[in-house]
Amino acid sequence: MPNKTYFITGGGTGGHIYPAIAVADELIKEGAKVYYVGNPKNLEFDIVTQKEYEFLPINVHGMPRGAKIALLKWGVQLLFATIKASYYILKYKPNAIFGTGGYVSAPAIIAAKVLKTPYMMHDCDAQPGLVTRKLAPYAHAVSVAFESANKFIKNKNFYVNGNPIRPQFKTLSKEDARKNLNLEDKLTLCIMGGSQGARTINDAAVSLIKQLCNQYDIQIIFQTGKKNFERVIEQLIRIYPEYEQDKRLLIRPYFEDMVTVLKASDIAISRAGSLSLSEIEAAGIASILIPYPHAAADHQRKNAQYMVEKGASLYLEDNETNEAHLKNLIEELLTNSEKLNTLKANALALAKYDGVQKIVEQLKNIK
């Protein structure tokens, strides 16, 4: 792939960013030149600049619902972002563009369509988002994580690849993952609410930490989200003032290396973003899924229901998430090793480890 140039675009949340990063990494490994198109105010900027890729900034935000003036302003913003993306395409002349859906990818994909630059899209949800549904018919190839997405996509070059995930999910052992985090080799519970955190999950979980550690021989990894970290620590100090001395607890605002965190775990309490589910599957762990109720097109609930149907997860509604309900579900797994192991095995059976390689091969072949 020498001398080939690709634009990668997608952002806003980890579910859009990490699949894009996984594809970018593979392209670079094969000798391609990669530029990342994203919003410099979003998480993708931090991640991409750490990777030392070239970042091409565009200013675009999610489409507002309802208010006509806000919608008009957004339309103007999208227009200017598309013009800027067109400038980047004309300047750097990419051979193809790869977008992971969502509003951040829209300007570059629209510009690619106008300028007749080949593009491929990947959507990670059971029900693809608006940008994917609208622009997929003109794409040279479309990749999805879920077979059920087929009915929403009108494109003959359609592939069910799973999500692009990092290769370490296949190679890192549970024992080494725990050593890397300075944890003991014993049953581990991971609490996470996605890259932004989740207050509902945090509030229910923080009140359980002391009880769980005292009643069961477990350790806990807790990703609070950057916005919620101080709130969680304030609550924890009130409930469990000696928590800092407890080596069974690992609490951080955010973990860059979620491969190690999930591979170290046996159970995850999580939102139901598609990438999180793909990584839970690849790690072969049981999960308690609490879908974010305001996700676009209610896609997290659909993702979670898919996992429950496959016997890989337990389910809890966000508005029912409290200390009592969450404790019941956790104890259902801590006290029933057969059920825990069944969920783990079913999750692992759903794992797709070769999504990156398949997508890159398909991307290289579009013209």
C-alpha cells in the first residue's frame, strides 16, 4: 500500500473514535499515509494527537432537535465544515475516505460524495444512525457490526464485519492484564459508563463498593468518566472514608487502555454502546447492561436486547438502576458460578477478532 493516502473520520464518543483509530493503525502499519478529520474540541483530538497522526480540524456538532433557529445555525455550520473538508480533499487527494458514522464524519463523507472521492462507511449499532442511513447508499462499501443492520442499509456492497477492535484482545491473558494493573489474580468487577461516564451507574455503584468488597472475595475496577470523577470521590469519602487504602479498588476518571481493564475483568457493568459490547465479547466476560435512555434512535436498548437474546448479558433499565436492583444482579453472578461462566462463554462466542483486517482489505479495494 505504499504512497496511498486515506482520510479517517469519526468522533464525539469512543464508539465512533476507537474503530476509526483501529483502522488507521492498520493502514499505517501497511505503509499508508493517514489524516484524521475530526472536531478539535472532542475526545478524538486528544486520542489522535497522542498517536501523532496528522489531525485535520472541522467544526461540527450534533444536529439539534426541534428549534428551527438552532437547526438553521447547525445547517450553516455543517455547510462550512463540508467546504473545509472539501478543501482538505483537494489539497491532500486521498485515495479513499473511511467514516464511522455520526455527525463528525458527515462533512468529510458529504464532501467525498460531491467530489467523487471513493468512501467506505462503518456503523457499529444494531440500528444504524442517521448519517449512515442517508449516505450509505452512495458509499463504495458499507461495513456493520450487527447482521440486523442490513434492513436499514441500501447498498449492495454490504459487509458484516463486527467492530474493529484492538488485536491485544486476542493476545493478552487475564493473568497478565491483572499484573499490569497491580491487581490480584481473583474475581474482578468492572464498572464503566463509556468514555463520558454515566451518573446513574456511578450513583448506584458507589454505594455498593464497600458492601461488595466486605461480603465477597472480589476486586473492583471503576471508570467514573472525567466529568463525574470528583462527584464519585466525594460520595465515596462519605460512605467508605478508608477506600484509598483498599488495594482491591482501582478508581480512575478514564482508562486509555480498556483492553487491559476488560481482559482483567470477569463482570462488566456498562452502557450498551456497540464498541463496548464488541470489547466485552472479545474479552469473554459477563455483563450487566444499562442502556443510555436518550441515545439516538434508542440504539443502545436495541444493542443490549441483542446481547440478552444471545444469553451473554443481564439487563437493567436506566430508570430502575439503584443500589438494590444493581446489587441483586451483581449477586446473581457472584453467587452462581454456572450462570457467570455461561454468560462469559456466550459473550466469547459472539466475538469477532478480524474486523480490522476485513475492513482494511475492503477499503483498499474500493475505487
